[in-house]
Amino acid sequence: MRIISLNAWGGAEWPELSRWLPGCDADVLFLQEVIRAPQPVPEWLMYKDPYRTLDQRGDLMADVSARLPGHQPYFAPAARGPLADATGKAFTTEHGLGAWVDRNLAVTGVAQSALYGRYRRDGWGDEPVPRALQGLRVCDPSSGQDVHVVNLHGLRDPSGKGDTPERDVQCAQLCNFIEHFWDGTSALVVMGDFNLLPDSATFSALKAMGLRDLISEYGITDTRTKLYTKPGRFADYAFVSAGVTVTSFSAPDHPVLSDHRPLILDIVP
């Protein structure tokens, strides 16, 4: 089973991402920073806050789904707010997590929860903007094996990626979600943009649950692309439960799909 995780950056690099998607060969694709539009919107919109201005696909969820017609789509919203077109006209959109599962696999369980805060329905607001958690239980009908997969996007803090009281709350939410979602015996994969440094207390908590940190295990020291110019190259991580056989794990720097690299994981549950 191939599981891929990527912070899609709102689809800012859509031309390259759109070419890559059909051939990525993902059984399960996780994306973070996904925009979903409740109503028709222009193809491109803009997000602006005191720290940055970003081009965004107006409905990245629909764009990716169109490029992956053989996959089942799932969306987990964290917040709803306006994005503007080139004239300044605002359109309502949602920001959250997207997952796509090959139609040959059976999705036998779906769970969503808050990673931090509650769904914010009235605008992006001040940091920290709420974050969501997304879990799927996937069964391979040919083998009968279950795999529990969890997608997350950790809190952004303009001051850095160190541990904070808010990130302590986030850690507790993540561990609680895993304890209730995972049966403790079948394969578990947790992937996403954690927005944390490798020495975070979150990783000690996950290791205490019996999970393996593949970024550390495979000696990966950079999960960002050339589009990210700040110091500190860690953001994205992958964890698997003890019984999972990893046949391949990588964070390729090409093609450039975002300011994050994709994490590409091949496993035998």
C-alpha cells in the first residue's frame, strides 16, 4: 500500500501538482492546506494576513478530485473564511484536510475531530487558526488487512516551531484521537505537516504509544523545497505502528509541488 502526504500550500503550484497527481500511484493520498468552496468560485483566489499573501486554488478539493477520478474523496474542514479574487471580491471558502482513497480499497471507518480549537465558521481570525484531524480505516479486500491512517496539519506559530502550551494541547488531542480511533493491533500510519521540531514532546508521546518516527529512522533532514527560504527544514513527519513493514520511504525534492516535499511511504501491513 502506498500512502502519500503533502502540504499542498493551497494549490499555489497547481500546474506542477496537477501533472504529478495522476501518476503518483497513491492508494491513499493525504493533503494539508486544502481549500474547498461551498459555491462556484474563480479558479484562483488570494489569501492575505499580516505575514503573507498567497495564491490559492479556489476549490483545490474539486481540482484534485477531478485529477483522481479513481479515488474516493474525503474532506475535513477546520475553518471557513473569505478569499479574494483579483478585483478584491470576496468568496467564502473552507480550509482543512483532504484525503483520497483508491476505489479498489474499502473505507470501513471515518473519523474527524479537532486537533486544536473548534471549527471556526466566521472567518480565519487571529492565530492560532483551528486545526482538524482526519482518520480513515481502510481494508484491502484482497488480503482482508485493515490499515488505520491519520492525516493532520499542526498549528502554525509565526514565532517558530518549538513547543508551546497550545501545542501541548494539540499533542493531547492527537493522542486521544489515536487511542479512540485505532484498535491497537492492525497497522497504523500517522502522517502530515506537524509544524514541529524533531525534539518536540509530541514525538516522545507518540513513541510511548509504540509508534516509529520514520523521518528520524531514515535520516531525512529536509522536508521543504527550494520555495521555502526560512531556516529550519523540518515540518512533515510520518509515524507507523510496530508491526508495519516499511518497504520504501522518501521525501523527494522534485518535482516541486509546494513549499513542502511529499512524503511517500510504501508499506506491507
